[in-house]
Amino acid sequence: MKDNVPIIELKNVSKTFGGVVRALDSVSIAIYKNEVVGVVGENGAGKSTLMKILAGVFPPDSGEWYYTGQKLTFPKNPKEAVERGVAIVYQEKGVVPALKVYQYLFLGHEDKYSEFFRLKTNEMKKYADEMLKEFHIDCDIENFMYELSPSTQKMIEIAKAILSLRLEYGSDNTASVVILDEPTAPLTVEERQDLFNYILKMKKATSFVLVSHIMHEVLEFTDRVYVLRDGKLVAHYNLSEDKITENDLFKAIVGKEFVEELHATQTGRNVGDEVVLVAKNLTKKGSYYDVSFELRKGECIGIFGPAGSGKSEIIKTIAGILHFDKGVLAVKGEEAKSGELPHVRLTKGVGYFCGRTEEQLFFNWSVRKNISIVNMEKILRKPLPVINFNTEKQVTEKIMQKFRIKTPSVDTDCQSLSGGNKQKLSVGRWFERRPDILLLEDPTIGIDVGAREDIYEAVLEMKNEGVSMVLVSDDPKEYSTLCDKIIFMKSGRVEKVLNALEFKEAIVT
Amino acid sequence: MVRSTIFRGSQQNMATIVSVIAAIAIISTFQIINPSFLSPQGRISLVYAMSYFLIAACGLTMVIMMGSFDFSVVSLLKLAALICVLYIDDIGLLVIPLALLVCTGFGFINGLLFARFKVPSFLATLGMSLVAEGLALYLSKGFLYMITNRTFRALSVTFIGGLPSIFYWGLGVWAVSIFVAFYTPFGRHLYAIGGNPTAASLCGVDVVKTRINAFMLSGFLAGLAGVLYMAQFGGGSIEMGADMSIPLFASVVAGGTSLAGGTGGPHRTLLGVILITWTQAGMSMLAMGNDRQLVIFALIAIGMSVLTTNRKSASIVK
């Protein structure tokens, strides 16, 4: 069934950044026709670097590239990679919301469909329509991208990658590779299933490389899995032959045993009597209605529901990012009015942490400054409003050690950190700050199991020391790990309130 | 490995190195063409040309660091200078706090319009600059005024160590600006807002207040520059400093503070100011016309921007 010669084979690829961090160390992988290859590993393990080398973003320091058995040089830019049959779909949304579906599909390839500066719109539309039919994508070419659901947008992105391969590389050639970098990160559980069914259908047209942190996805939908750790290839499984469980994969990735389950038993403890946050009949028209709850000291309340249930809007309202129309919100007995900005809420003791680091971090700043901006009070030479650089450095080093953030120094640019390290940095500064109430929105979105454990540990440590929390996430497991009480939301209204045990049963059945 | 580290380091300091090289190139060119450029008399001219400019530029740098614009600096400078010359005979040296207060007030309104009422900063400050200009014209009626108060003039023209006192004012303001930018939470917050306003707010930065404060600071320094300008020249009309706006922005950008915000700082601005004002002074010493001077300023500003932008990290520019 499989051709014996791989389409693309990389041999002994190494890459070093900035003379210090060895991102890849002599890694070899092969991709055969019509298969889905998984690439897993912690953040910083070298997955992204490897994918970027495949996609032609930058060449490696050393290594060899074979195309169907022939030795070629590495592609120097993404366009060259596409001409050799490799296209990439990035994790961050690359869609242009203001374009129509067919316009977006042909974005960047208009030169193939134009004569004398005039676009051959009808032909483009016809081809786009054929593609949507071929791949069974449920939308119209005249739809605007912003009208589509996130999963359909992702499918269109994948279709666009295949289209670019067909246009630039050869229309009937199925010896091509599409790299999917965390395709399911922004999707809900149902949408994820849709996307994978679709990918399995598309296997006939091209091969896929799937980079993902969600292990059951990898085990269920890929043919082979490569495991990277610290820039080295540590394991390779052929899933049709090897019997691999989630725990085996976890061990290979992290190099230690699975401990996440341990945390789940801690829930319910250390919850005090003091009420720190009260929401009473909180209403934001169009988002949520009549939401009431009380949060106690050291308690973690989860707000659970499908996308669009209002959970994200509620947590953003508490953070001060969104306004509310009706109801009362009180922090430690003091009323918090609608329209108060996040920094006012923070002075009242409400911190907001979100897993999407681009909203939280200053990428052009060093690690040191990113940590101290939240902890300004601690690093001043009191009573003068002057920053003490030594204290600042000490605080940063403490957090870097605690969270095992791997960087050359405290002055390393935040931009150059891997996704997981960015997220740990982002949590770490709240860990130092210790607000009375910490709001967590998708705290572990898009990061690997190792970093996730570190974050859970830190969050639970804060909780045990009396920090109250509100959690909103897409991962049911996260609720059972962290929460004492879970509020079920359905289309903007509270449906029921469960404790941690009841929640587990409700989710399992 | 060593080489790559050096290369990385040099990339970060690219802006500074380019500015230093450009400044040295310009100074030596003028010195070769005009041997009296760096003579004691020439030095005094250069210092006079740069000092008030540096003070105004430091204020502007704070605003640009924050990712905003302040087009009212030159108008406020003129207004402050005219307030001094118009009322010094009536209220004496009290004109100084008066001028500073008026300019800080204008800065406050700029900040309020921008931060609270969300008027884009270039529009708000451009509007307020016309208000200031109009007020200055109304007060001065377009006439030329001279100052006779010796104490007032001594502010700028007392000679210490062979250089006029306005030079030390400039250096002092520059040093304080650097201190504020690097060693205080306010400075840190300016960079934060310039880099990522959403994140800044979530990290507990009072974005509205910081923005207003930055505009007030810019207004205050424009006023201070105006007061010292008047003390230096001893007189003036609404016509003074007419085309200073472009060189002012050029000096901040040439120093290496990006208009996108979040980078650079007042430490960089000194080089930009030297580059711009000394070129201007050098060209004036050579009796070059205003027409050619304008073109050269614009080319320096654009050229420095091209040389100092780190295109690797800069994403799409609008």
C-alpha cells in the first residue's frame, strides 16, 4: 500500500539558534505517500523548528533533503517549498476575514488566473467550487470568510494549501505534503471530530504532517508518530503495528510518569468561608443572562459550556474587559461597576490570565521586563518610584527556576521563547503577584503535556494558599483537575451547578 | 558561535551605531567644508541650535515611545515663548510658571481627547496645535516683541565653561528623561503601552492616566523649551520656529525611536537631535537656502528610518 520511497526524507538535520540553544540535533524523518504522520513533543522540543525547515522558512545548519530518493538542497523560502510539494497551515489563524471564500483560496496565486491585469473571476469561481465539492466542504464560494465557523475556516485553509500545491507544483501530483501545525487548537470538541474526518478523506490527495499536543487525536488519526525531546528524535511508532497507549506516548514525550491524575483528588480542600466575589443576576444582553454565583476564598469555580454559551464573556466581564448591562458584581464586598478597566479590577485583587500569550505578553521585551510589569510594587526602591534592577533580576530568576523556563538569560527577548515557555512565563508573573482572585481563560491552550503539568501545579499551589479562581476552558479534563464547583452554561443561562465529582460522572456518561 | 553572538548584539544596537556613524560623518563633512564649524564660536552656534530643540524632542520622544503622536509641540513652544515676551513687563518672572502651566494644560487636553475620548492622537494634537497657534496669534497680533529683562535672559545665555547655560538645561532635561524612561514605573508603562496596549491594561497599567501624563509631560517640556528659546533669542514673533515640526519628528526617528511605539527612548534622541540640528546649523553657516535644507532633513529622516528599522522583527507596517 505504501510506496517504498518516501516523498520527502530529511536526514540528520541540525539547527542552532543564536549560538546557544540547540533546537534540533541530527533529526531524521520520512514522509510517505498518502499517510498522516504525527509529530509530538513538549514545547521547545524542536517541532516548530523542524516544521519551519520543512516549509522553507529557514534552512538548517546541516542535514540532507531527499525528494523521492533524489538529493536536493533545502528550500530557501516558503514558495520554493511549495514548488517542491510542501505546504504549511499555521496554527495562528491565517485567514483574511474580509475576503470571500474563492478570493481567499486564490490569494497569492492570482497571477495564474489573470490576463492583462484583469482577474479571470469566473474561472477562479469555477475551480473554487469544484474544490469545495471535491473536499465536501459545507459552504459557498460567495460566503465571506468571517461568516464561516472556525472549523470550516480551518478546512478552507487546508484546501488553500492543497490548491497552492496544485497550482505551483502540479495538478495531479499526489506526492505532496501538507503540514498542519496544531490545527485543532481553536476548535471545540465536535469541530475537532469534523476536521479529522475531513483530513482522513483528504489523505487520498496528499500526505499530512500533524503537529499536535492532544494525544488521543494523534493516536487515533495518524499512521506513524515521531516523538521529539530536547531537539532529538527519541521515539518512532508505527501505529498499525505498535500498540501504544496515551500514557506510553506521554512518557516518551516528557521522559517521566503521568501525574496529572494526582491533582484531581485535591479538589474541595482548603476552601474557606469568606466570600471574595459575588455575581448577582449579572446580564450582558446577547451574551449571558441572570448569572449568579459566590466565590469563596481558595475556591475554584469552573464555567462550563459550548462555545457561544457566554462563558468567555462572563470571565472577561469579571476581568473588566467587557461591560455588563444589569446585575451586581462585588469584589471582596466592594461593588465593581460596569465599565471599570482591567487595571482598576487588578487593584481590587482580580487578575486575569489568558492562554493566548499575544494578549498577555510584550513580545519585544525581555523575560525580565515581562515579569516585572505585573510585579512593579515588589521591585521598587520604596518609598521612591524607582525600579531596583537587582530585585527585578532576582524575582525573574526565581520564577524562571520555579517554572523551568529555558532561556539563555533574564534579558532574552520574549519573542524567541517557545510557545510553552511563553505560557509558563505568563503564568509565572501571576504566581509572583498572588492576586486574591485569579481568572483563568484557556490557561493551557496549545501547549504540551509537560508545560501543562507545570502550570496545573503552580495553579493548585496558589489555590491551596488561598487564591480564589474562576476557570473557563475547552478541555473538560481541566475542570475536573482544578475546580471545586462547575457551573453549566447553555445559550447564555445557567443550567445547573455541579461539584467536581458530579461533573466527572456527567462528562463520562 | 562567537561571531553570531556579536552579530546578534550588533543588530540590536544597529540604530545607535548608524546614528553615531551618521553624526560623525556629518560633523567631519562640515568641518572639512567649513573649518570654523567646530571653532569656539562655531561650537556656541551648534549648542544654541540644539539645546531648546533637545528639550522639546525629549517630550516628544515620550509620546512617540507610547505609540502616539504629538503635533502640538512646536505650537506650544511658540505659545510659551510669546507668553513670556508679552507679559514679562507686567508680572515679571511669574511668566515662566504661567507659560509652563498653559502648555501643560494644553498637554492635558491633548491627553484627555486622545485617551478618554478616543480621538486619534495625531488628529487631537493637530487640532490643539491650531488652537494654540490661534491663541498665540490673537495675543501677539503678529507683531515682533523684544525682551529687556536681564534676569530672564540669563536663564539661557549665562556662560559656564565656555558654553551657554541653555546647553546645561538641555543636558539636564535629557538626563532626567532617560532616568524617567528606564528607572521609573511610568517609563516602563510608556514602553508597555507602545508595545501592546491590551496586555498593558491586563497587567495593571492605567493606560488612560499614563497616556494623559505623557501628553502633559510633552506639553510641559514644549513649554520649557519655549521659555528657554525666548531667553536665548531675546525676542520673536508668531513666525519663529515655523518649520520646526518636521525636523523635530525627524530627530526622534533618526535617533532610533520607532513611530510604531514600544522601542527606542530619550537616550537615542540626543544623537538624532545632534544629527538634525547640527546639519541645519552647518547648512546655515554655509548660507544654504531653506529649500535645500528641507529636502536634506526629509532625506535624513527617511534614510535613518530605513537604516534603523529591524525588518526581521517588524511585522506588516501600515
